[in-house]
Amino acid sequence: MKIYMEHINLHVRDIEATATFIRTAFPHYKVRYDSGANCEERWMHIGDDNCYFAIYQASEFSTPNHQPYSGQVGFNHVGMVVDSAATIQQRLSANGYTESTLENNHPARQRVYFFDPDGNDWEFVEYLSEDPKLRHDYSDA
């Protein structure tokens, strides 16, 4: 059996804003299910036939203490493989999303990073080689 990531489940401050972020990055993703605004806890599945994001409208809005890459417990970023990092970068920048890309130069991959409306960091990586040795070389780290 092949193991793969099926979904990520997030509570978000604004479900519509997060849905827009995901669909801006991945226009081919569809809303697979929307419980609707009348549901006690509105939720959506947005994705394709293989992978999706389960997003829930948060009912608690306390300011989180987590800062990505600070050494605190919590996610640093969500990584997604894409066909073109430059296309994602252009699309998200054109729609006003904040880029968080650090300088990175690697012959086998291009990476761009953006914050979603809740400040979660997303990595979009384009692999330039099919060779796993090159793809998983971290000599530039």
C-alpha cells in the first residue's frame, strides 16, 4: 500500500477567505463539500479526487502565540508539490497575499512561500528533477 497525505484539517478565522486562498493557489481544486452557513460549525472540503483541505470556521478567536520557525511547538509550514512555483507566486502575489519566501537556490527545486489569511505559512515546491537523490539533497540548508 502506498502511503500519502490525504488531507489537512484546519480551524480558520474566516472560512471564505481561506477557501479563496486555497482556490487561488490551486484553481483546479473544487469545493467537494460545504456544510453551509446554517450549520452550527461550518466546514468545507476543498481539493481534488486525491487530496483536500478540511477547513472549519473557528468559534474561538484568541490570538495564537505560535510563530512559525521560532522553535515553538506547532506547524512551521504546509508543503505542496506544484507544476510551477513561478505561476503560484504570480497568482498569489497578484491577489494580495503576503510572500514569506526566504532566499533559496537549488538546482533540483524551486520553492516559494506565502502566508494564508490566518498567518499559516505554505510552501509551494516545484521539482526540476525526477532523480530522488537530487530532489532530496539538502546541501543548501
